[in-house]
Amino acid sequence: MVENCNFDSIQTENKTMSDYFKTTPNEAGEFGEFGGSYIPEQLQKEMDAITDAYYSISKSHAFISELRSIRKHFQGRPTPVYFCQRLSELVGGRIYLKREDLNHTGAHKLNHCMGEALLAKHLGKKRLIAETGAGQHGVALATAAAYFGLECEIHMGEVDIAKEHPNVVRMKILGAEVVPVPHGLKTLKEAVDSAFEAYLKDPINTIYCIGSVVGPHPFPMMVREFQRVIGIEAREQFLEMTGELPDNVIACVGGGSNAMGIFSAFLKDSECALHAVEPAGLSYKPGEHACTMKFGTPGIIHGFKCKLLQDKDGAPAPIYSVASGLDYPGIGPEHCMLEAQGRVNYVDANDKESIDAFYTLSRLEGIIPALESAHAVAYGMKLAQEKPRESILINLSGRGDKDIDFIVDQYGLPEDETA
């Protein structure tokens, strides 16, 4: 383990990591064979302008100072790392949580939404547009729009609107226009399609604030950079708490923003095993899961190349997850590169395991996790039983307020509460 006082090794690691983030992705937005930009010429010109603005504006002292102030005084950062004593006693290991559920709006999404909205302000944009699945990205972007006095339009599948009603209400209260998407599976993939179409109508006055480390360059890079604050905080906090780095770092992954956020600080620490948890849903049958790494093949979706769940004709395949924020047929291109390199272990948790973890964490620690985060908790509990002597740091990417109506309606309360 890296001891807290080993400053030389920490400085060497930081230099190596700095080089990684300066060179990854390359100038074309490619992470190895993945990423890039596969979009119409008209939109590519706008993407190039956003890329140029990101490199000039976001590196300025004024931008960095304002973003740091927002994170401290508005978002409530840093979020804490918490040791789960009762959960650890139950399943083994030493389980810690990075409490992104305590970030303002209840999830990690505000980290990049405030950054993207601040960039939009500097670019003179008047409107923010985006998709949302579980609603956390939509709420975060609506919050950012209200903070900066910008218009906001959120596209959301009708299935997710029904599942995540509390977040729909929050978006409307914050002043956002919520656009229902009634076609296809009526979930996240269709919401992205709809938002892209709307964005193409007015890219001059609008900025598309994509909700994960996906999409055409520069979005996978931009979102990762804004989310790196999670890992930077967690690494320092864990060292301070324990004197060493965690043996294991776990995060759920759909598109993969919260996972890249926390993994980013540990990529060069070979003693830290990194685990990304995909949604296994109901089964491994086609249409009943969203295990992109396990069953996907290289393809292009929403303007970038990644591993993709595809049907026999090469179109995005039907997918499913109980967690609306994870039911996406693709995955971030940097994740694809890291999987190819063998640096990150891509695993999965199914609906039942995740629901059980949802209730277990709630009852033992007084923390109600988002269904997305419950997938990471489920795998963390399993890993703790297999490796009882190791430490486990789980990125608790969001809180479960948005999910409780759906959970109780579909699964009920444990018997001791309904008797």
C-alpha cells in the first residue's frame, strides 16, 4: 500500500496521471479504437467550437475559480467518505462509501452539469438541452439552468417519466420543460435520440449537455474532467482515514460518468482493483439486461464508437434494467479502452441482488441508495464475502428518494414492515 507519508511516490503518480489526462483522448477524441466523432458536418463545426472553448475557457483562472466556488458554496463539496460498520460486520471486508448522494440534487450529475452550464454561459448560449433516464441528470441540469438564468429542455422516455415521477416534478419546479419521448422502448436511448434531434434545430443558441461520458468528442473527455473531483477527493480522504489506498474501488456503470469520476484517481495505482458493475437485469437473455461489456461488440451510437449491444442488423438492441439510469445499450469509449487494457474489471449485478442491496444498506446504515448505486453496493457485498480482509470503496453515486415509490409499488416493503 502507498503510505500517507510517501510523498515521492505520490508525486511520481501525480505526474504520470497528469500525462495521462493530457494525452487521453488524442486530438481526434479517440480512446484507442473507441470514441471519436461520427456526426453531420453542420454539427461537427459546433462540436469543434465547443472543443476550442473548453480548452481555452475552462483552463482560465476565472472559470476555475468560479467552478471551485460553486462546488464549495452551492454543491456542498467535498462529499465525505463513510465507513459502513454494520454492513461490514454483516458481509465481511471493510466497506466504505463515497457519499455522492450528499452532493446537491442527490447525485454526482451536478458535477458536470454546473461545469457545462458555466461553459455555456461563457459561450453566450441561451438554452441547455439534454436527455435523462433516472431523472438525476435532468434535475441537475435544471438546477444549473436556474442558477445561471438559462432556459432548459429535458427529453425523457415515457417509461422513465412514470418510474421517476418525483424527479419529473423537481425538474418542472426548477423551471425546465420536460419533453416526453413516446417511441421505441421509451427509455434512455430514445431520450438521447430525441434530444439530439432537438439540438440540431438550433445549435447556435443551444448547448447539448450530455449526461455521461458518451457522445461525440469532446463530451466523453469534458464530462470525465468535471467528474474527476470525485476521485481526487476520495483518494485523499481514504488515505487520511486509513493511511493506505483501498484494495478495491467499485462503481455502477451505464454510460459510465460516476465510474470514470472515481476511477480516474486510481488508474495508475496497480494495488487498487477497479470494478465497474453493469446491470444484469432479469437474465442474460437479449432484451432482459444491459451488460454492454459482456455481450456488446464495437459499433457506433449517438456520434461515437464503443462496445454496443446490437441486433442482427447492427442496430442498437433492446435493453432493460430496473435502474433507469443504467439502461443504455452503449458505454463510454474510455471504459471500452480500459476494458481492452485489462485495467478495469467489468462485472454485473442483477435486479434481485440490487433490490436486496437497496434494502440492506437502508436498514443497516440509514442510507437509501439510488437503484443505480445499489448495483455497486450489491457487488461490493458479494466481493466482501469473497475477500473479507480487503478494503472496498464504493461510489454511492446517488440517493434513492426518486426510487422509493417505484420500489414499494413493484416490490413492496419487507414482511416485518407490512405485517
